[in-house]
Amino acid sequence: MKQVPGPGSFDTAAPSIPELNRLLGDIAENRSRAAFAELFGHFAPRIKGFIMRSGASEELAEEIVQETMVTVWTKAAQFDAARAGASTWIFTIARNKRIDILRRVSRPEPDPEDPMFQPDPPMSGEEFTQSREDQVRVRAALEHLPPEQVEIVRLSFFDSLTHSEIAERLSLPLGTVKSRLRLSFRKIRSALGDER
Amino acid sequence: MMIRHHPNEATLLSHASGGLPTALSAIVATHLAVCPTCRARTAEAEAIGGALLSAVEPVEVGAGALDRALAAIDTDMPEVPSEAADAGMHNPDLPRPLGAMLPADLDSLRWWPVGPGIRQARVGTGETTVRLLRIAPGRAVPQHSHGGHEMTLIVSGSYTDEIGRFMPGDVADLDPEVTHQPVSDADTDCICVIATDAPLEFTGWVPRLMQSLVRI
């Protein structure tokens, strides 16, 4: 299994995080097709690569790319750079599309319009400036995880395996799978400065 | 709503990754609707997905992929849900998505007894199937552990077990080795919703419960 690639030649050519945020803003506010094309050029091959890591067919990966990017266009106004990085936001859309297509059910999500929904407490200025750094920190933390933890995180994200499926795949007790996932998540959260 | 019991971090991570079975994700999402702390944690887990996406080796898309996307955004089609919501199923007193899976009047569900003072009902279809357990005041669910990944969300009333008191919005997300015996608190029926990662086998649950009752 490949390690998380570091910043390679491809990445240095890639748009910076503020640039990606700007493109999404341009789509939301100006319905800019040029911005969409640029964003597509960056994310479409990555979404395809991400989906194909699970052994999915090229055809399925292309379908998810299309559905994800069209949703990026329709929902661009919902993107909030203060809360999530562009690639995190687009990951969640691709994840949901994969679930919609493969399981034929809508992914259950909380609904902020629901009267029962408990809104977030107001964000502090510190949190606001931190969110754009998160992606870099998470990536660094992933690179420092022990291999057995990285493996399990990858099986969860790339392959969408359940705890039981990971246990079966790796011939591990379910409790071990859960504790490795918990440990890796704790390390990543502490890299984000969240020690709660 | 004062939330005291949360899904564990491995569960939130899998909810974020897309690796949680749909019924379990429905329970997590319902808890997230009332728990800003777990929403923040889930957002951190989603950032792992974002980091993996930005670092993954890109695979070139087919010729014409961009043109197809540009043609699609021209029509700007509104999103069509892949599964129509169950007509008539909406309970305004419960947070969504669970509220959208249940009728306003829970008494209208088909409840059947599974033990003294304990009734059960099944809601949802296919992958989103969950079961509801309704425990009369002061009644105990026989001591049990959980085979696979099983999660319980309190809908109304409350129960107390070896871990603590569970109130509406609280989630019991127990490790497989944990054995517990929930006892419904004395004031009112405790209704909770249970999801597992295994296909729901009522013939497995009922005898297990009956078996434990016979032992008592």
C-alpha cells in the first residue's frame, strides 16, 4: 500500500488553498464557468484517483466525478471557507455521491433547518483562522501515524469499509479495529490542537 | 437537551469516511443534529478525507469529462433525492433524520412484546431499517452484550445502566465486550432506537431475550 505522497511536483503546480477558496467563491457569486473549469481540472482527477483506490471501476469513478462536480456547482454557495477546506468540502460531496450510487440510499444528514437542530456556538476568531491550516496539519499527522493505523484509516476512507469489514479484511478482532481507529483519530485531533 | 453520552471516536470517524452502515449513520446523524461537539469532531474527521483527497495520486479523467460537466451545469438541474421520503412519516418532536423515519404518533407503530414490560417495533426499509425498543417504567432489559457494531439512541424517557443515565439524544455506542443491563427510569416508558451493522435478525434477538429471561 502506498504512503501518503508528500508535496511532489504535481502538488507544487496545484492551486493554493486560498486560490481554491477563491474559485469556489467565484462560482457561488458569479456563476463563473471559467472558475468551474479550473476547479474541475484540479479536483476531477483527484476524485477519480480517490474512488479508484478502492478498486472501483473507471466507469464508476467517472460517474462519481461528474455527479460530485455538478453538485459543487449547484451547492457552491453553501461552501464556508471558515468551517472547512475546499478539498474537505468536496470530499464530503464525493463521499455522499458514492453512497447514493452504490447503496441507492441518501446518506442520513442532520438538517440545519430542522427546528430540533441545535446550532453551533459562535466561532472564536482563533478557530476562524485555524480552519485553513487544518488540511496541512492533518496531512502531516497522517504521515506520522504508525503503518497499522494508516492502513485502517485508508480502508475506512478509500474503501468505505465498516468496522466489521475491516476486522474481516485484516483478520483482527473488532475491538482492535475500533481502538486503532480511535487512536489514529486522537493523534490527528491533537495535531489540530483539539485535546478535548 | 443536555447530551452526556456520545458515539465513540471510531464511530464518528467512520461516519465521516462513509464507512458506517446507513442505519448506524442515521443514528449518528440524529445525534449530530443535537450535539454541536460531535459535529465539530466529525468535521475534523472529514478533514482527514480532505487531506487524503488532496494528496491522492490523480488519475486523468476521460476526454470530454469537463465538457459533459459544463453541459450539465448549463441546465442547473435541482437535486433529486435518490429515495423519496416515506410519505406521512414525520415526527416533529424528534430531530431529523430520525424524525423523518418515524410517525408523529409512536403508538401507531406495530409494537410486539419481547419480554415483560418490553415491546419492540421495526421502522424503515432495507439498509435504513432500525428497531425501536419501548421499556415500561422500572423494567429491565435482560443483561446482554452486543455481537457486532450496535448503537442505541434514546428517543424519549430515560434508562440507567452500569455506565450511567441515558436521556433523549444520548447514544450508547458500546464495545463488543461490554455487558450491560438497562433499567427504564421510573417516570415514563423509555423509547430508544437501535441500529446494528448486521442484517436485522429478529429471530435472533427475540430468542436471545427470551433465553435470558428464562434464566432469570
